[in-house]
Amino acid sequence: MLREAMTTDHESLETRVSRILGDTVVRARTLAGGKICEVVRIEFRHHPPVVAKHATPSGDLSLEANMLRHLRDVSDLPVPEVLHYADDLLVLEAVRGEHIGPEAARHCAELIAALHGITNASFGFGGLTLNGRVMLESPWSDSWIPFFREHRLRFAMRRAVEHEQLPEQYHDDLHRILDGLGDLLVEPSQPALLHGDLWNANVLAEGGRVTAFLDPSACYGDPELDIAYVDAFGAFGPEFLQRYQELRPLPMEFWLLRRHVYALYPLLMHVYYFGARFLPHLERTITTVRRQM
């Protein structure tokens, strides 16, 4: 697998992938959910089908390739194989399955619980990662709470403010939460590997079994962040949380407080990406946290 420099001509996506893989395209269709970049499933005369992602010039899909390869190398989490990558292009094996439903939720929980059992000496990821199209600084760090404060929560707030998506009425409360984060969270005993962007559209399943996790925002951190994301958006249904709790029990303090603190990060990113429709959810979560400070 070679890294390709970003193309500068007007070659179509299908033609480019056909040239890279050395086979003739027989069918191509755009996939739903490609709000961050163009996503196309391509079938060939001989080569197995692939999914090609094409980013804008500001994107860097090589970062996604790096995260997928890391997950594949160190864990049993099913992720698509990276066949080719460049800054603006990612070619993945096409994996069977549809967006996950309740019947595969328990298997999903088992896979995520196993992922959270993979540990590391430091928090972070040792460089840049992605959330959607946004690059995240993820340096190696000795402590989780400062990492989460600066490189996730404060970053997400700043991003939403700079793009005029976060009204000023929320700023003071969020700054107080940022300042008090050391009293709201606890340092994990060790860094655990996280998927980082867990919701229904990023998990494929077939016949009650998960076939692939997509679009990671991976780092080593607190597993509670992944579970708070699932809980905040109701992903996978109660079967997921029940099974995860059986395998890796979370303390009552998580359910009473910390899940709401951690949910602020994905909520702020959703406010940045999608605007005002996520502000009521953000406001409720801020209120819940502030009442317990």
C-alpha cells in the first residue's frame, strides 16, 4: 500500500480509483451519510468492490488511514482494510452490512469492551487525528484530564465559537466547567484505546453481528468518553449499555455526573457541524453539570 500525493487535475474519482487499482469500473453509486466528504461505492470487472472517500483540499484522509490501520494492528475491532490513501483520497475494502440495529447491539458492546481493554503508556495518539473533517491535536500526554480539557472540550468550544454557532449565553458556564474539570472527572488508571465517534452511522452489522466500525476518531483515553457519546445520542439502544455494564461495570458517579461532562465534547462538535438544532441538548447537559458543581 502506497501513499499518493494529492491530485491537482480534474480526473474523476472513479477514473482515479480505476487507475490506482488497475481495473475497469462497472458501477458506482454515492453512499448516504457523506456530509463530511464524498463517499462512493465502486464495483469493478475483477477487483472486489471498494468504498472511496474524497475530501476537500482542507481535509487529510491520511489521518483516517493511520487510525484505521492502528485499530486493525492492535485490536480485534473489525474495521475496513485500507487499500490506498492520499491526503484527499481513501480507498477501503467494501464491507457487507447496514447501519447497526438493536439486534447487533450486544455484539457491538462486546467489541467495544474488548477495545477498551487495550492500553498504552500515554494518553493521546502521538500526533494529529480527525473528527469528521476537523483535525484534532492528539499529542502524547501523561495525564488525561488536561488532555481532554485542552485538546477536546476547549477545542470544540473554540471551534463552535469561531464559526458563530455557539451563542454567548453558553460561554460563561462552559468556561466554569473547563476550569473545574479536575473536580468533575477522575484520572483513569491507565490509557485505553477509544474509537472516539461511536454512533449508529459509524457501525455496520449483518445478521446480528457487527461487520465494521467506520470513521474513527481514535486516541488513548478514558473509556467513559466513548460510553458517554453512545448514551448522549441514544446510539445502539439499551442492550448496548446493559451488555457493556456487564463486561466493564461503570460506577454510579459516571451515570450521575461524568457522562454529562463527557457528552459536552460531542455535543459541541455537533453544534459546530450542524448548528442550532443541537443547542437545546447542549443547554440541558450544561445545566445538569452546573447543578452538581
